[in-house]
Amino acid sequence: MKKILFVCTGNICRSVMAEYLLKKLLAKNNITDISVSSAGIDGNPEYKTFGYLSELFIKKDIDNSKHISTKLTGRHLADYDIIVVMERMQKRYITKRYSWAEEKTVLLKKLAGYGDIDISDPINKPPEFYDMAFEQINDCINKILPILLTNEENKNGSADGTATQNVPCETK
């Protein structure tokens, strides 16, 4: 079973979006050999989704009511096959502290074929920023599914390959 970990800052927004979007897509396609979770560099079990973000999850038919913000640890990095971050800063944080995890840590947009581009944190911004982050993450999740379904992360043996096809199963 391939294990994927999405990472953002507080584990209450972007990594949660990515986790639940991928879980929904996997379930829709009856894919059971990929395990998905999320964590945050500054995750804290007391952090919860709030405001418009909660409304957005409901509007997109995503039940994250059981989600608990989790702080990223070295153990997470060791336990997962691919670590997918939302920002270059998060990749630097991970690789500086856990150099051994560099080969399996990749920026979501890079994995989806867009290059070294961050998905900005919408926390404390107007609703349209949450919508924009959601759509960017949804697009990337659909593009990376073929990569996750392969037995190798990519032809070079690292996690930073790019998608070559799009799976026709968007989650909206």
C-alpha cells in the first residue's frame, strides 16, 4: 500500500483539502491501495477548521468533521512514501531538519506538472482565496492520481515527477 502525506502549515486548510479531495477521488474510483493523511508543520490538536472554510467543505460535500490537526514529526516522514507540501518553505523546513526525507518530499504543484509554484495559504483572507486554493488543489489532485497509481514515483526514482495524463474523475 502506498502512503501519501499532505503537509501545510497548521493542518486545518490546504493539507486537509488535499487529503479529503484525494480520499474522495480514491473512493469514487474504488482505489484501495493508497492511504492518505495530512499534518502541519505547526499542527495542533486544538486547531479546527472555521468560518468560510467549514462552509466550503460542506458546499463541496466533504465531511472533515473527524479531522484533528496533527503536528508533523520525523515519524510521519519515515512512515509515508510520498510527502506532498503546499509551499517551497515547507519543503525547505522538512529537508533542513530531515535531510533523509528530501527524495520523497515534493511540492504539490510540481508533482502536478506546474513547476515550483506555491499554493498560497488562504487563512484569514476573504472567501475567494479559499475558493481559489480549493480549485488549485482539486486540479492538482486530479493530475497527480496517475502518478500515485504507478509502482514508481517517477522514472528518476524520486517523488518530484510530473503527471502526463489527467484522470477524468474530477471531484467537485
